Amino acid sequence: MSRDEAVRTIKLEEECRLKLYGSTFIGTRAYQQDRMFMHEGSNMSVAAVCDGMGGMDSGERASQLAVDILREDLPQLEEAEDIRRFLYDEAAKINEKVADFTDDNGVPIESGSTIVMTVVKGDKLYIMSAGDSRIYLIHDDKFMRLTRDHNYRMRLDERLRLGMIDMDTYMLEEARAEALISFLGIGSSILIDTNSEPIELTYGDRIILCSDGLYKGIDDDAIEHIVMENQMYVEGLADKLIEEALFHSPSGMDNTTVIVGIYE
């Protein structure tokens, strides 16, 4: 490689970054409990989707607190040497604060929020998840889900695989399958997923973060089809996905939030 080629390569690597686009929709719910966070820095891009849950405004309070803490702690994240450890500790910190929520009389209230979060530093992608919001990656024209849903179905699937239950028991328990077993605010039993090694991104890779309103309106195959059909329309892809989910949810639609990132 010539010196000029090396200089051009270094310049390209320095210019590569994740460009973020986000959209959110209240759906047919009375409250908007979804929150999103996006940051495009000189050497790091950060995105997060939080889906609050709980009666009245307690879900909104939980998801808002989560993004407030992420924003407040951004300088520490940008300086962190171990990003994976930072993300895990950040989720644990927010979990404790939400679990301590009380009403005006000091009575504990049930509240919580899911979270999915991505950090791109250089060409490395780090993820964190608690709950059933999702992260998808389109890499080399391959569509993949990077997160697992922390719900009772996940536990049932594991027990069935290990032979701890039979299919009859599985079917009896399936009515509870979507109940969450991990989220911010659940307390000491929280399950926080991070990737053990960062994922190396290449030019044109796309990342999608979403709350469950998206994939409960349209399944993964439909999401993949829309993404692949709109490769030149990244700026409006989040809106397009939400519009399709709304179209396929005639009986009502949950709060839905989508962030799309393109590595360029």
C-alpha cells in the first residue's frame, strides 16, 4: 500500500460514523410511555429505546428517567475504557433507581421500562438489553436480530430444551408467555444482556432499535422486507416501519418507537 493509499484509508476510517434517525408514535394508547435517546459524537454514536410500563404516568416516569440518566452519564461513557462493563453497570444503576420509585405518600409503586442501547465507537458495535425491545442488524445484506426477548416464553423454551417440562406443560403455560422476566425496575432479579465481543461494522451496515409495538404490528420477515426494499431511503425508514405496523394493527396499536442507524 502506498503512502497516499494509507492516508486515504486512515481518513476514511476517521470519517466513518453512525448516522441516526428516529421516530415515535403514541398509537391508540392514552399515554406515550416510550422514550428514545440519540447522540452523534465525533468518535461515538449512542442510541437507546426505552418502553415504559405501569399504571398512569409511572411507565412514562421510568422510561424518562432512563434516558435522563443516559444523557447525564454520556461524558463518562465517552471516556470509558470498557464499554461493555459501562453499559451493564448503567442498566443496573437505572434499575435500582426505578425500583425505588414511590408515590407522594412514600408508598412503593410498580413501574418499569425496557431498554435497548447501542454504542458505536470507531467501527465497533456494543449492545445492551433488558426486556423485550429489540435490536436488529443488517450486515452484508443479512438481516439478524441481536437481542432476545426477556419474557416467560424464553424461560419456557429453555426448560423445554433441557427436558424440565414437556410440550403439554409448555402449552398450558403459554398464555403467560409475553410476561416480562426482566426490565429496568424489577430489582435484584434483573437480567441484562451485553455482547461479549463488539461487532465489527462495515460501510452501509444498518442498525434498528425498536419497542415491541413494531414487531407486534409486523413480524420480523415483514421488517426485513421493508428494510431491504428501502435501502436508499434510510432517512424515512423509521417512519415507514411505523406506518406499516399501524396499517397491520386495525384493532389498536401500542406506543411504537424506532431508531435507524446507518454506518457510513
